[in-house]
Amino acid sequence: MKTNREAFCVITGGPGVGKTTLINELNGYGFQTVQEDARKIIKAQIETDSEGLPWKNKELYAKLMLEASLRSYDEVNTKTFSNFIFFDRGILDTICYMKMEQIPVSDEIKEMVRQYPYNKNVFILPPWQEIYETDNERKQSWEEAECTFKKMKETYLEFGYNVIEVPKASVKERTEFIIQNIDKFIG
């Protein structure tokens, strides 16, 4: 049986690069997956006409994202598993957001992040303009999407993770790339 650090795999990147599609495909291959919390938060905040939105109250939004990410991790952490579990974004994605928005990241938050480890190898999807679209929850410009990718990579590297760039390819090819690489992760 794998430890959580070995089994918990993050798929990250900027907005609109195919993370959710890839996560759904991995789920179809029988892997357990954890959906992104950010979209759920944005939808709930819009539906209740609340302030915790990245275009309204960035600090509240970051707080809600961090709390939701920790909760998602804890929920999965209580279960028994024998295979890899793929997270559509990790807790460090919130830290990256906070840095990008100049929201202070306290030592307490940094320590909390260290207490919620993932597999040391993180998959990151690069910006891909041909598939990028905005919608009600995703309002970032293409330039912001590119910047997010760079900052996301920097954040994961800063916290000691190895970042593996997933090639721009079909969903099936991306899925196969990940499956071919996960066996190298033990240890």
C-alpha cells in the first residue's frame, strides 16, 4: 500500500489547459479523482450573491479555497486506497494564487501546506491557446493564464516538488503519458 505522499498526485497548471478533462479521463480509467474546489466555490458564491470571488474579495476567495482544499485532502486521507489518486489542483495552487494577488502567506499557512504532502512529482499542463476559453467562472485573460502557469511552476518548485510538464496532445495521449509516468513515482 502506498503512503499518501506517494499516492496523492496533483495535476495543475493555469486556467483553461484541460486539467478537468484530463482528471475526468483518468477517472474513466478507474483512478480515484478529486475535483477542483475553485470552480465549486465560484459557483456557490455567484448563486448566493456572496463576496468570495476572485473579482470581488480576493482574500476571502483565497481563504475559502484553502479551507476547501484542506477539507478535500482530509476526506480522501481517511479512506483506504491501493492506487494513485489524482487531484485537480493541490493546496499549493491556493498559495500560488495568494502570491499572485499579493495576499500575505503566513508561516502558519506555509507549515500547514508542508503537513499536507502530495507525491513529490506533480503534473503541470502548459498554456494552450487553441483550447483556452473564458466562461462565467474563468475570466482570466490569455496573458493571465500564461503568467499563472509560470507562477504555479515556481510555487511547486519552491516547496520541493518535481514538476513534470504534460505535452499538448489529445486527452487520450495525455492520459497515457501520465499513466506511463506514475509507476516511476514510488519512493
